[in-house]
Amino acid sequence: EVQLVESGGGLVQPGGSLRVSCAASGFTLSNYWIHWVRQAPGKGLVWVSRFHSGGSPTTYADSVKGRFTISSDNAKNTVFLHMDSLRAEDTAVYFCARGAQTATYYLDYWGQGSLVTVSS
Amino acid sequence: SSELTQDPAVSVALGQTVRIICQGDILRSYYASWYQQKPGQAPVLVIYAENNRPSGIPDRFSGSRSGNTASLTITGAQAEDEADYYCNSRDSSGDHVVFGGGTKLTVL
């Protein structure tokens, strides 16, 4: 069974850093793109980034480029979203999602989400 | 432009048919996929590649495309279909993904 489980969210002050993890099971991480999508309270879905541990270039939304980076530990089948220079507007639930092999933007499995709150 | 536009809200009477639309120039070249999100839950893929349903999605959900408009149709809407629906697609470079603003479906 395919599963994605996020962890690591929490409260952080403006300008701070945080790492959210996405643990995958039921499939081999290196065969798929993993996307990060966020949702601010009461708002819609916003794409953040996509990552492939096989070496294809990672891409980011303009709103997070230069502040967010993604890495992975393939042995643990886990992807990490590293967030630096956090702003109040980064407050959101962060979902990781798997890109389907037919087209990477078809997000066929999603994690439950991890809440990141940026506030002093 | 890679923007996708959705109506903010749509309503349908129980058992009737409703169409939720998503508009954007990028849809002339690439298919949309559709997601259902209920309060407090993660989104669920309901349609991909214009009109394909993942396993477990009821066949009352269908998709189509015409020009710059993708549509999600629910034939015989049920109370459990009340949710937010989002479309997404890729941008012209293929490096980014874009979501529509979402449509809140109310089943009356």
C-alpha cells in the first residue's frame, strides 16, 4: 500500500528555519517525482516544489525559490523540505504528494499534511 | 499564461448533475487533473488525463476538455460529494505545476 507521512511541522519565528519530512512506503522513492503543495488556512492549494532523487533538477515556485530546498535519504525512503528565512505568509499545511509516472503533475497519492506556523 | 481559473462556488441538488469548470490557455495543450478535498483532509485525485479515474473513484465522476476549458462532471451528485474541487496542470516549460483556485461544491 502506497503511503506518504509528513512530520516535523510546528511553530517558528519569522526569519527562522524548519524541516518537514515526508516518509514514503509502498513504492521506491527513486522512481517517482515527489511534490510539495501547501495550503494556507482557509485558502486553496498552491504548488511549492518538485523533486526527483534520481538526479533530475528540482524546481520551485517563485515565492519560495532561494529559501526552500529539498533533499532525500533514499535508504530511509524519505524526502525533506528545508525551509529558511520563513515569513508569516509561509504559514500553511504542507502536503507531500507523489507524481504519477504517466505525467508527473498527476498527484496520485498525498500525505496527511504538516502544519507550519510562522509567528512571533 | 499558465494560470487556471475556477468558479469559487457551485451548488447542485441531490441526485442531479453538476459540471465544475477550469479555464486556462495551458489546457489547450495539456490535460488537467482534478482533486477532491473535504474539510481537514488531504486532497484525493479523482480524474487524470482528461477522463481517467483512479481505482476506487465512483464512475459518476467524469472529465472532459474543450479548447481552453476542462470540466469535471458529477452525474447524480451524492451528499458525500460536497467538497472543494481543484484542477491542476503543468506550465508550458513543464518545470512547474499550477492549481486552480478551487470550487466549493454544495449538495442541496
